[in-house]
Amino acid sequence: MQKKRDALPDRGAVIGCLAGFAVLAMLGGVLNSHLISLLTIVFLFTFIGQSWSIMLGLGGQLSIGHALFVGIGAYSVAVLDIRYGLSPWFGLVVGMALAAIVGATLAWLSFRFEVRGIYFALLTIAAAEFARVVFSGWEFVGAMQGLFFPAHSGPNSFWMLRGDARFYYFVSLAAVLLGVSATALIRQSFLGYVWRAMRDDEDASRALGVRTFLHKILVVSFSGAWAAIGGGLLALVQGSVFPDSIMGMGISVDILVGPIVGGLGTAFGPLIGTLITLPLDHLASAIGNKFGIPGLNNVGYGLALIAVVWLLPDGIWPAIVNSAKSITRFSWFGNLRMEQVKK
Amino acid sequence: MTDLLELDGVSRRFGGLLAVDNVSFRLKCEGITALVGPNGAGKTTCFNLIAGALPPTQGSIRFGGEIISGFPAEDICRLGIGRTFQVVRPMRDMTVLENVMIGAFSWTRKVSEARDAAREALDMVGLGPKADAAISKLTLPDRKMLETAKALSTRPRLLLLDEVMAGLRPPEAAAVVAVLRRLAERGLSILLVEHVMRIVMEAAEHVIVLHHGAKIAEGTPRYIVSHPEVVAGYLGEGFSA
């Protein structure tokens, strides 16, 4: 019988992953500034998408208001940096903590009163919209006028997280690598198993001793804190924060398309999905502008989603993994061929 | 010595329906006990009350001397009561082994420890060779045993089995009975919901009969089949004749 390698990802996968990231890092040295900016945004949305993907793909909790956590992270960094001159690192930590608390509170309130599934998703929208409206009227955080980071000049500073476009390219690429590793590690840990069980059948997992109430709060809180880091980085890259752009429904939707297309709850799904959908969105947007068809990008999103749900319901990444598995089995392990055929 | 499980005047009402009506019984620390009765007698409800899936409307349930009625299911599991579901509920996305590991995570957070415990539980029910299979590849008897292995991996002192033999052919059911006997010999206490009387006669040392939610008789299998009320209400007149 074939030995299941489940303790650690197998060596081939790790090497492939590192090679992929090495290529992306080298691209950072040679691409033109337009592509660098585009990929930076792709990486940041991948990173935020990974947090959303953990929450739904492993924890089974749907959020359509993840912009709430993104906004909390973005504003924490912006306020502490612009108003108090503190390093964005503090802002990231504060944003994480705030988002974790907000997420835990939201989840606690919701699950305490048995608000589940799609109703919880509606609650996340309501919370995000509420926060957006509050921030729009709050002078201290710039209200509708937003907050602007002072223009950066001088050398790249890792401590102040300020630098040129290429600097942010590498920062966000590092974030994605972190996100991929964290997802892979969580999937293989106690939390990953328990969360997947809870996602598949809540009552059955409770009968097996899973404290689902606690774990649902934990996964929302964890995902929120993760998204807040992404929000903080996004604020720095954009150089400004506005309630409508950083906390709007648009952000919540942009986050979830990549992971769905790429493969929910998988380590690479959000990256693959966002690499495909976001440039597609920009391209469709540019074509739409050129020919005077506004909203063409949304049509593109819609088509991408329909195509994936139709053709590869588990997402692109799981499809790649499955076909790769059958190819390697055929070529490397001739003796497994019969087993393959029998299936 | 205190009894392992003690139900005292337990009732459960669903609106106008009294599903479990003032049921009291005690379980000793080892052996196989069967809870029998016709459809709708309140067997599964009684099970759900013990396992904490539902709180009782009235009465108290003690486990190892401590009150557990009203506790949530996950706490009751952690105290040492493992249960299966009548309709098997595997996590379809996971392998057989991973399914069983979930139960072990109630007492450990180490993946390697959970994996060892899950293999052990699968070996106990004879599913060891299928540990890495996908759920969709399992036959019905295998699925029933998977449910049992999942409950076993939580390391229970009391195992609640809800119709694990329903829908099985006689030789398959006999294999399950053999597994249950082995578990009982290891000191596990088993409470079995079952309505195939022949299996109950074969497997259980003690039988509790429910009818319309109330307990109508309790005793050895031999005693139960000769009990006039049981014969009239459940087995039918033909059984004694």
C-alpha cells in the first residue's frame, strides 16, 4: 500500500514552491514599474484572500465583509504613522489585535445567538458597512477626506516600511510566502483538522468533542487579524486610506474572487486565483475604458467565476494537484498503474 | 460501587409530544446493554439526551456519579461518553484515518499522537487496512464501523451505539457483534440501540425496553422475551407462541 505522507508536505512540493517564489523574486528585479505595481496589488490581495480562504475553506464561516478587518488594519497603520509618527510595525500589531478583538466579538455575538451560515455572512456585511459609515464621519481619521502618508524620499527603510515600488513588491511577496506557509502548516495541525471537521458537520464534530463555539470564534478572530496585516500593507502601498476604498463592499468582493477561483482553503489556491483574476480585471477594465464600456471588468469577474464553478468546482489549484498526482504515479511508479486503472 | 450511568426520571417533550417519559435506569461499569423498542419508542431521543445533543425537559442524568444533564455534547464527549449517529456522518473531505483523528483531538493536540490513536481505533474495529481510503470507497458496514472507530478514538468509558447493525446482512452483523464483545472485554461499557431482537438476544447481557417513551421492562434477554407486556407491546403475540 502506498504510504500517506501527511506529517509534512513532501519534499517535491516544498522545492517546487520555493522555485516558484524564486522566479517571482527574480521577476521583481526585471519587470517594468507598471507590472511591478500590478503584481504588488495581486500579492496583497492574495495575502488577504488567504485569510478569507482559511475562514471559509477550513473553518466553514463565510464572510462578505472582510473589508472590515482590512480597514481596521489600514487605519491602525495610517493613524499611528501619520498622526503619531510611529513605525508601521506598531500599526500592524495594533491593527492585528484590534481586528482579532472585533472578529472575536462579532463571532461571539453571532454564534451565541445561533446566527449561522448565510445569516452570519449578512452580519459581516452589516458590520463592515457600519464601520465604513462611522469612519466616513470621524474627523480624527480624516473622515471622507481620508489620510495621506507623506511622500517618501530617500532610501528604502525596512523599519519604517517605506520605499519605492520594488521595495513593496518584495514586502508583499514575502507576505504571500508567509501566507502560503501558514496555510500549509495550519492545514496539517490540530486546528486544521478540527476546523475542517467543524466545517463539514458541526453536530457530528461536537459529538467527537470539538468545542465548535470556541473554534468558530477562533477562526474568525484569526482570519480578521491576518486580514488586518494585509490592510496595513495595502494602506502603505496606496499611500492613502479612504473609508470607501479600503472598507467598501468592493474590497470584500475583490478578496473572495481569487480564493474561489484558485481553490478554497488550499495553500496555493488564493495565489493562483488572484494571479489570474486580478490582472484579468485590470485588462478588462482597460479595454472597457478604451471602448467606452464601463463595468466590463465586472463582467470578466462574473465569467471567471462561472467558468470555474462550472468546470473546476474545487478551484484551479486542486485540479492541478490531482492531474500532477496522476502523471507522477504513471511515470514514477509503474507498479501503481493497475491501481490507477482500476479507479 | 457507583453506577457508570444513571438516569433518574428523565423526560423530554417536543411540543405536545412526550418523546421520553419519566425513564430511569442504571448501567453497570462493564458489559453490553441494549435499549430496544418499536419505532418511535424514544430510543434515539433517549440517546441524544445522554449524549447531550438535547437537554432533558425533566429529570437528571449522572455519569460516574456526576450530573451531566444539560451539558453540551462536546463536554459530555470529553467526560468519557462516545456516541455514533444512526445516519452515518463522515467528514467526506477527509480520509478514513483523518475522520477518526478528529475524535482523538478531544484529548490531544499532537497530530502524531492523534494519528496513532486513530490507527489503534481502526484496528480495533477491523478497518485498519482501509485507513488511507477515501470515505466514498467505503461500504455500508465499513461506514458503520468507521462511526464506531470515531467514537472510540475519543477514549470513552461508555460507548453509545445507535443502530450500528441496521441494514447489515446477518454475517456482517455477526462480525459487528464480535467487535463489540471484544470492546466489552477490554472494560468498555456499551449501550446499544437496536431493534433487531435476534441481535439483541445474542449481544446484550442486559436489555431495557422502551414503549411510547416509557420504560416497560428491564432485565436479561431471556427474561425480556417472556415478559407479557413486552410481548404484547413490541414483539407481538406471535413471538411467544
